[in-house]
Amino acid sequence: MAKKAHPIGILGGTFHPIHNGHVMMAHIALEEMKLKQVWFLPDGMPPHKSIGGVTPQQRLEMVRLAVEDVDGFVVAAQEVQREGYTYTVDTMRELTAKYPDESFVQIIGADTLLQLESWREFDEIAKLCAFFVVPRKGTKKAGAKECAKKLKKKYDAKIYFAEQSSIDISSTALREMMEAGEGWREFIPEKTAAYIEENQLYRASEQTQFDSISDRVRKSLPLSRWHHTLGVVQTAVQLAQRFGVDVERARLAALIQDCAKTYHGKEAEALMANYKVELDAFSQNAPKLWHGPLGAAIAKHEYGVEDEEILNAVRIHTVGAANMTPLEKVIKLADLIEPGRTYDAVEEIREIAKTDLDGALLAAMKNTMGYLKNGSQNMHPDSIAAIKALEDKQ
């Protein structure tokens, strides 16, 4: 059966937050491309971005409020609902398989066009959808046109340009305006703005600290470790919301729990000496455990984190302790069940974690104990004490 004449537009992004520029892009695409609909598709956990301070569910709700009264606009939640990292190629494969009679057009800005070739499996994406480029007002199109020619020649990419332009505003600029507390409401749909205020999103001090530390942690880690960190942040936020733990403190602790992971050997020893990090007898002979105590020291002395419970959550996240606080439990469990973890028991433990924090942590730590025994390795005494304390509570 032939594809339908009126394609469906896909407007994806972090929407952190959604703003009038996004909505205008959708209107332009709907009109000029004569689209059947525009589907707004918030990213769940994009692999190259940190989504500080706002959960995927909150970003989804902000998008829903922004477009719910507009004919032809639809909110798609599949990337938010998908576990793990979200890639456009996976989404397009899923959409084309689910809706074989439809054709799709990705609605993008001119800046995104210049990055398309770096997208995962872009050659495959180019076969699955076309692209509609909406420039911002005041931007030059020459570079974008040249890029489109190159992509057409190399990948047979179908790229169309809008005649109209969207407003020149970015989510990054809006977050800065929110932190300053002025001038942002006029750029955000009314219902979304009310939701932001009601839920106290983008609070200046916490957001500024998190974003600043996030940039430093991201630059210090290899991409694979940064992916893991994003997974721990996402999972810690979900667990904190579920079990009544302060979300802001949980996401900051999750962000920094592996900040010392890249330090090894003499370099790690020198840093620990400099920050006067004292290791117990067991850890002295277990370098894989050093990044917890060292990470807490780096967070305190280099990142300016002063909250002692956050620091201790980082310090003990590798081994645990007999009397962990709820925050410390959330961080340790998030590290063990984030979406990138693939060991045999992880799905069962994730199910337990939907209702029982202690039960899930106990199952995860006992799984680690079994793994160590199979490898003829000893478990840290504090880990054994933590397991006993959790068993006593069951």
C-alpha cells in the first residue's frame, strides 16, 4: 500500500522547557508541508544531554499542557516510557513498523541540520523519514543549504526548508531567564508557565549548582561512564519521588557518585593524600572501591558540595553501611539498577523497587555478594553489615 500523501511531522527534543518557538515551528511545518498531524516527542534520556532538575514525566506534562488545545498537535510519550537511552533511529524504526502506511518528517532547526550526520545510524534514519528545516529569525541559510546538499548527495536525505522562520529563543536562554527571575513567561505557553511556577521548577540556586557541576562531571568522564551517570540520575530521581526522599539532593548525589571513577593508581593515591582521605583496611587493598571516598572528597573540595548526607551517599555507594539513610539507599540502589545495567537479576530487582526500597536494595546487594563469591572475591565488611541490617528489617 502506498504511503499517505500527508505525512506526520515529528518534533522531538528535550523540551527543557517547551517554548513558543517550538510551537511556532510546529505550526509552520503543519501549514507549509500540509501535514496530517505534528507529534511532539519529548526525549526520555537523551544520550548526550543532562536534564537537570526536571523529570522526563514533568517535561512530558509541560508539552501536553502547551499543545492540548491545538488541533493537529499530538503528544507522543514513547521515548519517555522507554527505558535506557533514546536514539532517533530506534524511534523511527518503531514508528515505521507500527504505522507502515504513514510517512514521517522530522521537524528540526537549522542548527540541528548541521549535526545530523553525527546522529547514531543517520544513514538508516535518512531512509525512514524526511526532514523539514525551520530557521530562526535573523539566521543565515547559506551554511544550512550547503549542508543539505551534502547530505542529499551522500545519504539521499530528503530535506525541505521552511519559507517562514521561528522566533529566536532557546530553552537554555529561558532557563537563564528563569534563574534571574524575570522576562521568561512571555516565551512559554500560558498553561506550561503556570505548571512551572506551581511545581517550582527551574529554581535558581539548585539549578545553577547542578548545571555547573554537571558540566564539570561530564567533561571529566568518558562517554560510557557519563551514560551510566545519566542513568543513575534518572533512576535516583524516580526512586526519590517514589519513596519520599528529597529529589534535588538525590539527583545531585547521583550526579557526583562516580565523579572520581577516572582516577587510578598513583594519581588516585596522590589525590587521596591531598584531600586527607582515609581508607579502611579492606579498601586499602581494593582499588575498585576508592572512587567512593575520593569522589566525596572531590565533590566537597572541588565542586563545593557541603551537604554531609549527600557526601556520605557518594562515599559509601560502592559498599553500603549498616545504618543507611533513605537517601543513601536510593543512591546505592540507583547505581545498581540504572537502565544500563544488564545482569540476569536486574529486571526482577527493578520490579521490587517499584514498591519496596529496602527489599530491592537487599536483593541487589545479595546479587553482588553471589557475583563476588563466584569470582572467589571477598565482600567488604560494611556490605555484609548492610545486608544483615536489611535482612533484619524484612
